[in-house]
Amino acid sequence: MRMKFALIIFVVAAIILGSLPAAAAPKIINRIICRVNSEIITQMQFEREQQKLREDLSQRYSGAELDTKVRQQSADLLRSMIDEDLLVQKAKDQNINVETDIIKQLDQIRQSNHLNSLQDLEKEVEQQGMVWEDFQDRLRRQLLVQQVIEREVGSRISITRDESRKYFEAHRDQFNSAAGQRLGEIFVATNDKRTAAEAEKRAQDALAELKGGTKWEEVLKKYSDNTANGPQGDIGFVKEGTMAPAVAAAVAKLDVNEYSDVVKVSSGCMILKVLEVRTAGTPKFDEVEPQVSELLYNQQMQVALRKYLGELRLQSYIQLAPGYIDTGAVKGESVSPVEIEE
């Protein structure tokens, strides 16, 4: 089983592309379809992102529904690529340096995939058909984009408690919930490199460290094969009555912040931690205030980011090849056709 590398997931994932370069596609004419100031976007880059988009969507859809979803989301694909170029250029204008962060992030990826060195990570990346330099550059661009968004947009958004309370009072039904628990997990998989017995031994070692006083976050980082859900291993809210019997039995008597013994499942072993317990009905505001604040923050972020990107467009020079459309274009933006180049 090929391992997958967990990279940064931005709040604005719907706007900024966060995927790694896809494996080599059939050879096409590599013409320029867009210029963003001094940067270019080629047809090969665009079609590579289209291919990656289809691969991602095919995990949830198929047939005619898949074709429809690809067509709908492809409409904003060039916009997203232009957005990213504009933000990376802004980062360079501000002399933002993320080289130290790249090393830290690569090391986190190495640890989460239980590799001994960055050289081992490089080998694994190349075995998956990616170029190591491209892998690092993809990460560099993501970090630059994140820094600009945090500095120029996120830092200017402030959600007050009164705003959150007013929203909650006006949208109470939105926060109705069934009884259940929000769970975190430390997951140890069985695969072609680890037998079921070895997975159970590793999970028991993790449990022993927890009982010995080691923090959940540290044990998860060291042992879990799934580190994409944050330091708590948050797998989300599970409604009462929908859990697998083994899971339901393991967490039935746990209070918040307590963890289970090792639970065996078909794909490996897990240790579960109760992060939150919910009763049926509408919760009190104090119980969901962080959730409400996050929702409002994300709503304002989407609007503010699009406005900021519009401002960047007005300060930029963008050329498009005939037949291509930037759905993020704003009135007054300098846009002109670009000649097709082989």
C-alpha cells in the first residue's frame, strides 16, 4: 500500500489549490494559456490540475455525476491557479521566507510516515512518480500562500462574542444535534509492511505510553498512521446508534478526555479518545461558541479573501489565451489576450 503524504489544509481550500503534482499525463502541446505579471500558466499545468481534480472527485462520485462535478469545478480551476500565482508573487514582494518552515514540514511528513530520514522521504516521493524538487516547491508555494492570507486577510478578521451569540440566536436550528460523541483516534494500520500482530503490538505500546503519562498528542504523532486530522486525531462527531459495535462498546463508559483500550478493526488497531459528548436537542450557546465563531470566521474569510484577490488583480497585468476564462476577474482589471506559444 502506497503511503499518502499529509500536507497543509487551508481554511480556504475551495479557493487555493493544495494538491501535489500528479503523475505524468499524456504529452500535449505545452503552450502558454495565461500570464500573471511575470509568471506563466501553461496548458500542460492546467490539464494536469484537471486530471488531479477528476482523480480527487472520483473518490466520491462516478459516471454522469462525476462528469458533472468535474465540469462544474473545472470552471473555477484557472481562477484558482491565478489566485495562487498572485499570492505567491505578493509573498515574494514582501520578502517572506519559509525555508525553515519547509524543513519543519518535511520532517513532520517524514515522521507521520514513519521514515528514518529525509533521504528516505525523498526516495518514497520519487517512487510515487513525483520529482523531489517539485514536491518541495509545491510545499513552498502553499506555505507562502498561507503566510500572505494570514497577514493580509486573517489578521483583520475579528469575531466578537456578541456577534457569535446573535448568530446563534438567529440560527438555533442549525446547531441542533443528535446524541453522540466527537472522537479522536490513534490508528495503527495493517498493510503489506506490517502484520496484524505487529499492528496490535504497536498499538499496545502506544497505550502503554498513554498510561505512563505521555500526552495524547505526542503518542499520536509517534504511533498513528493517520495524522491528517490534527493533533487530536479528530475523526468528527459520531451519532449514537451509528457506531460499529466494537467502537460503541469501547467508548460507552468514557467521559470527555478519557481514552479506550486497543480496539481491533479489519484494517488495524485503534485507540479512541472522547473529545466531546453531545445530548440530543439544541445546545446552550456556551457549549457551541467555538463552533459558531469558527463558522462566522470562515464566512468572513471567504468574502474578505475574494475581495483581497480582486485588489491584487487590479494591481496586476493578466493575459488570457482565447477560449480561457478567469471567473475571478473584477471590473477594471487589466486583461488582454495572450498569443499562443509552442
